Amino acid sequence: MPNGNGQPTPAAPSPAQATTIKPTDLRGILQYVPRFQGQIFVIAIDGSIVADENFGNLLVDIAVLRSLGIKVVLVHGIGHQLQELSALRATPITNSDGSGVTDAATLDLAIRASSRVSHLILEGLTGNSLKAVITNAVRAVPVGIIRGVDQQLTGKVDRIDKDLLTALIERQVVPLISPVAFGPDGKSLRVNSDLLAAEMAEALHATKIIYLAPSLGLEIEGDVRHEISVDALRTLMTEHPEQVAESSRSKATYAVRAIESGTPRVHIVDGRVFDGLLNEIFSNEGVGSLVYGNDYQQIRKATRRDARLLYNLTRNAVRREELIHRTQQAIEKNIDQFFLFEVDEAVVACVTLMFYADQPETAEVGSLYVLPFYHNRGIGKKMVEFACLQAKERGAKKIIALSTQSFGFFSNVCGFEESSKDILPEARLKLYDDNGRNARVLAKNIG
């Protein structure tokens, strides 16, 4: 139901939804705030999401992000509205999402649809006490002829006025980017909004793109993939694009492009879900799909030749009782558990990831060590995050860590919570009791 301002009235959460909303726990949110403050997030809103009853809630969520010091740029689509206008006016369109041919009649309807959607978003942002402007910051040129077909009034991004957008962001103004851009002659061109979000993120050095879509996430072979590396997705889109649901292909394509251009993370989130945006950003598990870049390219599996190096690397930590003693032979025997972090081909950190036959849904991260010279560079956190991703890919639902001196790092930086030794798999519990280190037990849900 629209309210008096012509806006959809925010839908109230159902009891089932309310019980799963983690961001309402401020303690859960606050651990992420220092990490995200001052960063730029590009949020791309599908036209169908603007028409959804949850749209009002999303605008409130965007206001929450701004209140926490996160800089936001909004890009919106118009495919849904363009199709509605086409039906209402009995005017055929050549393409609805800006990825194909745009004739003059389609462009005319696109301009009208874009104006309406931009106005609705401005109304909603104003209602949430946010300053926002529609800009002409995107310069486009015609796509031209592709495979012998003239794309007519379909455009591609030629230039983005970064100075204008940066000035607006620094003045606490939310830039609103329409999928109708302007050519060198001032004439309008239709641009695909997924592409536009990727270009915007590259130009502004954004740390995230969040696609708010009418789907649960990135659907591959009928299932939603909650995490996938850009390398795996690129290979999939090149060799088996049919395995990616048609509704996800555009966002998958531009997620790869964005990450290759320097954006570290791309999220695909169901914009119809109450609190979905906040849960994706402010919880470990998220609710949508994450495409991640090359943050872990410096991490590799250890080989038998690394056993002596690992033994020497960790000796000082063993002396300080930070790590449990392992002989070089023991390290070599369990070398498949080790991952190494390299800087200029020199190993500067290590971590282990272990699984237990009697409790296959539990994994353990251990033997985390970073050379002192490389402290305070985020390497330890990156190693733990990598181990968590590896564990999840192998079916683990929970990851545990045992620590005598680094429990603050695991709880404050990596999101682990202290638990009792009763959660340990039977084989691990015996080792725990035998070694007498009385380490603290921490755990984190990753499933």
C-alpha cells in the first residue's frame, strides 16, 4: 500500500522474520563498524525491488548505513517499470534491461521510467532525512554495432565525473545514478544498470557492490551459491554459462568485471527480504551470495618441502607457549593441514585447518602465526577468513579455535565466541586434556 507521499509503506516483519534478524543486536553490528567506516559501497537497486513492498525498509537500511559512517552511492534499474510502461501504452520495446538494442521508442519510455524511479527513491531518502541528488556524472557513448547488429541508442560508459561524485559524498550527499546517461552531444543513451554499478565502483574505488535483486542470490545449477571466488565464477561463465541461472548471468558477468577492476567484494542479495541488506553486511553468514576477489592470492597450500621452513618459522612462538610444540617430522606428516602466506615469495605466516572424522561438520583453525615484522597488516585475520572459507566449502558448519594467548584476536577481530571444551570432537577433547595447556575454546558458526 502506498502512503500519503506515494511511497510504498514499509512492510512489517513477520514473526518468523523477526526471529532471524541479527543486526538488531547492536553488539553484532558494532564489530563491523570500524572496518567499514569511511568506505564507499555502491548499492544497485533492481527496478523490480523499487516496486516491491520491502522497498521502504531498504531505504531505512540505507539510512542506517549512512548513520554508521558508510558512504553510499545508489544506482537503480528500470527494467520492471519499462515493461509496465510498454504494456500500458501498447508500445513495443526492443530491450528492457539495456543490454540489447534500444530504439527511439524504447529510449523515450526508458527516460520516463527512469524519471519516475529516481523520484521515488529521492522521496524515500528525503523521508529518512538523507540528502541526495540525481547527477549527470556519467558520460556515455553509443555501443555501436555488435555482431552485425546496430545497438542504436544503447550506450556504454565512457567517463565518470569522479570529482563531482566525490565532492557530493564528502558533503554527506547520496549520489543517485540513473541508467540513462548522456553522450558528448548531451543526448540520452540507455545503459545497463549492472554494468553501471561496476563502472561506478571502479571509478570511486568502492570496497563493495551490493546488487539488490529479485532472487535469493547467485543461482548455479539450481542452488544458491553463498560464496564463490572470482576465478571460479569467471571459469564458469566462460566454460559453462548455462549452469548459471539466466536471472543471475548479468550480475555474475559484471561481478567478475568489477573485481577484475579492483572492487574486492560483490554481493547479490534478495531485496525483497526484510533486513536482508543489513544481515548481508553485518553478519558472518550473510543471506545472499558473495563473489570475492584476490585477497587470498598470496595464500597457498604447504608442501613437504616446506616442513623445515615451518618448523623454523614457528619455533619462537613455541618457546613463548603461543603454539603447541610440533617436531619437524610431525609437521611433515600433517603438511596437508598447513596454508602459507607469502610476500615476495617469502613465507611470513601460516595457519592449519583440521577436520575430524567423528564430527565432520566441525573444523579447527590452528597454528596461526605471523612474523612480528608483518603484524598489524591484517594478515592474521586474512588467514583465519581463508580457513573459514575453505572449511565451509568442504561442508563444515562450525569452526573452532583453541588459544592460550590470542583469544582476544579470535573474539574481537575474527568474530569467534568463547565456548566450553564440551563442543570439541572426541578425538580433539582427549588431546586437549592430555596436553595440559588449558587453552580457551572459541567457536564460530560458518554454515
